Amino acid sequence: MPPAVLSACQITATLALTAWMITGFTPLPGRWLRWKMFCRANFTIITLTGTTRDGCTEPVNVYAYLSPGSFILGPLQLQTIIDYLTANGRYDRIDGHGRLLSEHGEQSVEVRNSRVVL
């Protein structure tokens, strides 16, 4: 293959790849997570307080119950962890508030009496 043709093919392939990567960052619905790789993910940033059977309160770190390396915590996973913590008797109830980041943008999320409320 002549060097000019090879160079033209490389430039064309580079421009096509660059255009494809740039369009991956175009605005999708919502303010957060515009890259297509993240557009279906849900991220929850939340502060929780657990009440023990004797009435004492303490902070609850739900992220400690995720698998190692995992950082995606959606409402269903949050509810599952809360159910686990209340079912095993560690807490009588869990309450808290935070933000849910999804393809629909930011929205408020609350935990009232061990139930996730959007």
C-alpha cells in the first residue's frame, strides 16, 4: 500500500473515532451522567442514621455493604441493604436523606422508617 493511502486511512479512522467519542458526551436527559456508558446507572449519595432497639442512634454506612469496587447504589439496592440491617436485628429502624443521580437528573431521596421514598 502506498504511504499516502495508508496515511489517509489512518487520518480518516482517527477522525471517525474522535467524532464517535465526542458524540458520546452530548447532552442526554438530565444534568448528570451524560456519557452513554453511565446513562442507565443510578448513583445514590445518602446519609443514614440507624436507631437500635435501646433507642440509641448511630450513623449507618451502606457503602460498606456493597461488593468491593462497586460504587453504583440504586434505590432497590439501598432498600435491600436496609432490609438486611433491620431484619438481622442490628437496627430497629433507619432514617436518612440524600440525592439520587440518574438519567432523569438529580432528585431527592429519603429513607423514612426503613423505607426508601423517592
